Amino acid sequence: MVKEQYNQNLIRNAKLVPMTDSQDDFDIINNGAIAIDGDLIVWSGLEKDIPDEYKKYNEYNAKGKLVTPGLIDCHTHLVFGGNRSHEFNMRLNGKSYQEIAKAGGGIASTMKATREASFDDLLSSAIVRLDDMIANGVTTVEIKSGYGLDIDTECMMLRVARKLESLRPIRIKTSFLGSHGIAPEYKNNPNNYIKDVCLPALIKANEEGLVDAVDGFCETVALNVEQLTEVFNLAQKLKLPIKLHAEQLSHSGGVNLATAYNAISIDHLEYANEEDAKLMSNSGSVAVILPGAFYTLNETQKPPIKLFRKYKVPMAIATDCNPGSSPLTSILLTMNMASTLFKITPLEALSGVTKHAADALSLKKLGKIQSGMIADLAIWNLEHPSEFSYRIGFNALYKRIFGGSI
């Protein structure tokens, strides 16, 4: 039997940003090198210290360019039907997010368009957005359901998300978000929506192998703590990790709920308080900061970044790509927004789209440049990693390396 041969590559003459330490400033390795065997990093460090066994690998000259882990967008709603540009106009004419939702807009509007779309419709529209993310150096994307709010459409959205992974060099993690809102058919009996639709949809999607995590939206325009408790109890029985949209538009007790289930991430968090930060610190939950929604909705309440620092809550950053509150696909622009709007440092921003984004998805072998990690990397035409936050959406990507393939 012939043993399968794997690519063995040696990246030389690189300026490495390994993102491995909890330092106060960037750890940069000038004249660095990375040895890759198959899809794994087997060594990284100074070029002068390359072990002899790796010197025979295929050489790639990085020409002194900046090399980071591949970027991770850990919170997106990438698969959906239609768009909501008309709601953008409504907001500019003074309507609030809650007012638009009550008028049939918001999630309900996208739900109608998504239900009416075919599998191929959803796939073709999602792949355009995905291609833009890939062009920004992204190697892993999380994709949620949540715009079907019926059993068939929720499962179809997740099938589309899984299909994308076979069509592009990208890693996809899926989150079931049937608890994104209450389907309009159940407006007068929301608890029946949980029983008749949300829970059965989760069971079906999980049986098909479509679910990596279970998410929810805890808010006055979405679900309350009691309704989400039912969903999370089922997720726990199915041994699925939990995530939650919480404290975005008001303080609704979402952090208290999510930390009780040791949520891997809690997202948005504009109205989180000091007690919430303490709870997240104790539960190990990642705070996912989403400046795109804050920007689009023209909000004024900012997430408590100083409290997250004080209690050492890891912070991830994501686009929240969705048709209503964050029609954003550029993770690079998101990094600038996080720094400009929320005073997140450049180091925190890059950590937020690499190692902490990996933590928000329970991906232990991504987000860092070190031995044993998957060789998802990005090479940039940048002098220093602080430029990611300094530049406004500037795409300096030179080359993207996925699973060790250059």
C-alpha cells in the first residue's frame, strides 16, 4: 500500500505575528519561518533556527511580509433571502429598530424572503458574500440559521451553510438559531412556537448533522429568558454548546441565562453591566463585539470594554453579516470600527479575529501560529499589525493559505 503524500512547505523570510501570548503588545518575529506538514504547522520560529529536517520542505519566500493566522468571522447570518435596504431608508427617516420590527420589518421581513427562496437561491446569494470574506483573508466563518422560523427552512439554511464548505476553501461552523424570533403565525401564542417549531427543528437539524452550536436572541423584540431556557435545556441534552445574542438593545438578563449554561460566547452586549462581566469571567464565555450593528443602527450605548478588560473576559470581533442591522462582509473594516467606535486596541482587534474568535467557536487548533495548529494563514502587504485597525477597510491581503495549501 502506497502511503499518501502530503504537501510539506517551508515559509521563509516572514514577519510572523503568532498571536500565542497574552502580551500587552504585539509579539513579532522578524526573519521568521513556518514549517507545514500536510495541513498542520509543525514548527515556527526564527529562520536561523530552522531544524534540519524541515529544510528539505518546499520553500516559499514571504518576501518579508507580515504573516498572521487566517482570520475568523465568528458571528454571521450569511445565508438569507432578499435584502432590507428599504428599512435602511426607514431608519434614516427616524424609525427605531423596534418600530421597524413592529411594522413587519426586521427579522420577519427576511423570514418571508428566505421562506420563498429555493436552496439554490440561498446558495448563490450567500456565496457572493462568502467570496468577499475570503478575499479579506478569512479562513473560517460561523453561519447561523434563524430566518426561516419553520422546521423546513431552518434546516435548509443550515444545509446551504454546509454546502458552502464544499464549494470554497473555507471552514464553516453552523449555529442553530431557530430562537431568533417568534414566527408571525405564533404571534399570539409564542410558547407554542417553541414547542411546535423551534424544538422539533433543532432535533431534526441535529439528527442531520447540521448543528455545531445552539444560539438564541434574548431581547424584547425576540425571545425571553423563560422561552430560551427551554431551547437551551434541549441543547444541553443534545450535548451542543450554547451561544447567545444578549443585552443588545436593553438589559434583558441574557448574560445571566447564558453563563448558567457555560455559553462559549455571548454576543453584542451593549447593555451588559459589571455583574455580567463577572459572570462571563467565571464561565469562560467569550464576549463577541459587533460594531457593524452598532454602526448601522446608529446606537449610542457602547459595550463595556473596560469592564471586559478588568475581569479578563476575552473579546472576539465579528461582522454580524446580516441583511438588516449589519450588511457588512469586511472583517477588516470591522476591526477598524471596533477600534474607532469602542476604543479596542489593535492588539485586541487582531486577537478578536484570530485566537479569541477561535475560542468563541470552540476551535482549539485555529487562531495561532504554533506547532500543532492547523495551517490557516494570511500574508499581508503591511509593515505592522496595528495597520489592521488604523486603516479604514483597506485590503492588504497578499496571499491566503488554507490548510497548508499555498
